[in-house]
Amino acid sequence: MAALSLTMSLFATPSSLHAQAPSVRAYLQPGNEIGVGRPFLLNVEISGTQSVERDPALPDLSRFASYLGSNTQSSVSMVNGRTTVSLTIQYRYQATTEGSFQIPAFDVVAAGQTFTTAPIDLTVSTNPAGGSADPSTGLNADDLFITAETSSTSVREGQPFVVDYRIWTRVDVTSFGVTNVPEPQGFWVEDLTPTGQPEVEQRVRDGVQYATALIRRVALVPTGSGERTIEPVAIEAQVRVRRGRDPFGRSSLFGTSTVPTTVQSNALTIDVMPLPPGRPDPFSGMVGSLRVEASLDRDSVDANEAVTLTVRMSGEGNIRTIPAPQLGLPADFEVFPPEVTERVSATAGGLAGTKTFEYVLIPRAPGSREVPSMDVGYFDLTAGAYRTASSGAMPLMVSGEILEGPAALARGGVSQLREDIRFIRLGSLELRRTSAGSLFAGAGFWLLVLLPMIAVGGAVGLRRHRDLLAGDLAYARGRKAGKVARKRLAEARSLADADDPRAFYAEVARALRGLISDRLNLAEAGLQMADVERALGRRGVDEGVREEVRRCLEHCDRQRFAPPGSDPEEKSRFLDRVARLMTTLDRAIK
């Protein structure tokens, strides 16, 4: 009966609903004093309506807080026969900087009117006077948090170091997903996150037992000197809490409810020291240790036959960024672009790996030849000085002889073989007009005349194409970009049905970044989103296409750090979306 009476009252008093004067106020939860690193809510309560014309234009709070997310709540209440409605927009932040601050007034457009909120004072301190519970979930600061730990806070420019992101919890976390992975500015990034389900273990921290798991691991390589900041990573976790702690009144048969909560890691400050002067030439940019080995697949070969040169570089440091070595071969060697393979692994404090270059060489002249030593400069961290790694010279015996006569003519040369004149006919000539038409009017004549010219033009174009592939890296990358991108997309499609989506999204991101870097001749290693947008903008790519590139890469980054179990159909749809984007992007760049 009580429920029926309430329903009848709601329908019987529409005038009281319309008579409610709209108003707007902004306030903070849990209060105006927040602990550093703790979440808080900026609530915008709009009474008298349950909709707004547009989202409020919030002031910039980045000086002292990081934005985490938002949600809305609406309510209807009846007091003494009067019905009131309200809409509350909740903006979730995390306090980052200690001090006293003021949230300026801002405008809210609702019910056809513009309202201005009052300024709000906020104090961020290490020891807040109030409680430290999350206002939206009731969780305390030490119930669930993320730590970011680095292997070193002081490094050299170009020296890799590792950052581990670990989740710690004393509550039941049913699932989580990464909501914010900021792109480190001034760093080259190598993802080292283990594949598969995060391994949960029990650890004691500050005397408290926690369940903890590594959710992200990256190696960072600074590209410049100075003090650098690594911004926090944020996740949204679904937490099962007791019914009484659920602020939204949701419940279950078992006396618990699942509520979302957002937590964010701490920021890191890294002091990057510059490399000393006196860099050797050529300098690879490698900081750590380096070894260079080179070998030929055979030590003797006939002229105009191929031999394979393998150059293997290995050591500790950012091995991916090492450029192809300078061979210094004589001019009568034809050199084809190398096949490059890489293998990178994590060490206790950074990166290690190998990078192999395989060249095909064709010596054109016989004789006792030599492949010069390949010298690569690097900075030795242990010695604190520059060093040069050398492969050593390798002898190569080229047998055969320089081709002359008909053999040379067969290779495309033109030579005069004889000076003799053979008389075809002796005696006077008799000329007479024939009834046939002009020789020049026949299609066969012009075909015979033009066909050699077309063949020569085609041969010249083909030769120029091959020369460009061999000598112009930008041209070679651009010509092969589409083929390489299709190969990577095919590899990603083969991974779509796997349980762990991380390899799939990593391969999709690699295909998209690779197409852009190859078409624009950019270094794929360490390619930042800001660099991508600037480069595409300079090539006149439409802003909508650039925005779609950013959204797809950000989606890949988020999914690469999410737990396993994504929908194969969703991956297939996303792959089709990226394929369409790459087709559009390729046309726009061309």
C-alpha cells in the first residue's frame, strides 16, 4: 500500500515537479582536505532537472590533481507531497601535489539557464585531518593501490632502465582494466610485460599481508638529458565489498556487491645525465656494452656470384636503435639492403639482446679482395668511457676473369667485332617505284621502331628502381611499406583466436606504427604519438584520420595491459577497422 500511495502521489502532483526552481552547486567528497595520492570527487549537483544541455566546462586541475573518470547519478525524492529531482555529475580525481588550492568557479548550462558555481578551497596534505577512505567505494588507501618502482632513478642519456607496475590489494578484486597509460615524453619504450594471466603472490609490505601481481613492466630509454617525469598509470578495478559499504545501495543474495574503483600509481622522477664529449665516429648511440662479429658464408667466390655477409651485434643496452653498419666496400661490389633480425630480453636493470644484419654482396671483379672491419662506437657504462667495437677484416678471394668479346656482349655490352666490309652486290643499281604504300604508314614499322625504345626505358627504370632500393633507405622502406604492413596484419589475424589478447594487440599496433614509420621514413623504435601526429600533419593527412590513428593506438595500448579473455569477435572487428584505416592512411600519405 505504501508503494502504491507513493506512485499515486508522483502522478498526482506534476505541478510540484515543474514548480521546482532549478539550482546548481559544486562540492567535494569526502571533504575539502585530501591526502596526497588519494582520490576525491568533484560533484556537480543540478536540482530541478535530470538533464543538461552540454557537459560543464571544468577548470584545469592538473596543477594538483589527475583526472581519473566520471559518472552520473539521478534521484527523485518526495517530501511533504513535493517531488524534487536532481542530477549529479561526479568527476573523479586523484590528488598529486601537496598545498592549498582553489577550484575556480565554472558555468553549468541546465534548464535553459546558465548557472555559475562558487569557488571551492582544497587542501592537499600528507596527513589529512579527515579519513582517507575513497568516497565512492568506502575503500581505504591501503586496501588497494598500485606502485611504480624503477631499477634506477639516475641514468645516462641512452641508458635503459626498467619500471615495474604492481597492484597490491587486501580486498577481492574480480577484474581490472587499464584506463590510462600515459606516453612517456622523452623516452623510447620497450614493453616487457609478461604474457598470460598476471601471476598473483602473497607478500608483506609495511607489516601488512597483500595479494600482489605484476601488471606492467616496461624498459625506458631516455632520448635526452635533464630531469624527466614518468606520469602515473591508472586502472579501473571491480571490487567485491560488503553490502553496507556500497554507496549506491546495490546488493546481492550473498550480502556483497561489486563496485568499480579507480586507482593510480605514483609518479616517478628520473635524473638523466648527458653523455660526456668525445663521441667516436660512427657512434651507435648504444650505452652499456657491445660486441660486433662478422662472417662470410664462404671465403672464395666467382666473380658476379653472390656471397652472404652476416654482421651480429650483441650486448647490454638499447640494441634496437643501432643503425646498419658502414661496410666501406670497394665500388665494384654490389650491395643489397640487409635483412634485419632482432632479439631483445630484459635484465635486472635494463635491456640486452642481439641485432643481426644479413647482406648479399656481389663482387664484379676478380682478385684478392677484403671486406673491411666494421667499427661501431658505444659508451661503456662500466668504464665510464667511449669504446669502439670492431669485427675485424675478412679476406675474400674472387676468382674468374673480366669478361670480354661475345661474353661481354651477352651481358649487355655493345662492341665492334670486325672491320671487314662484305660486298653484297656488284654492278649498277636499278631503282623502280613499287605499288606498296609508304613504309612509314605501316603499324609494324612503328612497332619495330618504338619497341626497342620502350624496352630500353623499362630497363632503365628497373635499374633505377633497384639502385634506389640498394642505396636509398627511405625509398626502399616506402616501396616495401604496404607489403610489410599486410604481413603484420596477417600475423595479427592468426593471433585473434588466442586466449591472451596482448600479442594480438601488440602486433596490430606494430603494423600501424610500422606503416607510418616506413612511409614517412621515421625510426619505428621509440616513435611517440606526438611525433606521429606532427609527421602526418606535415604530410597533409586529414585531422579525422589522425584522430582515428590515435584512438586505435591508444586502444591497443590499453588492451595490451588488460587481463586475458577478450572476445575474438571484438578483435576481428577491431582488426577490420585498423585495416580500413591503414588503407585510407596509405592513400593519404601517398
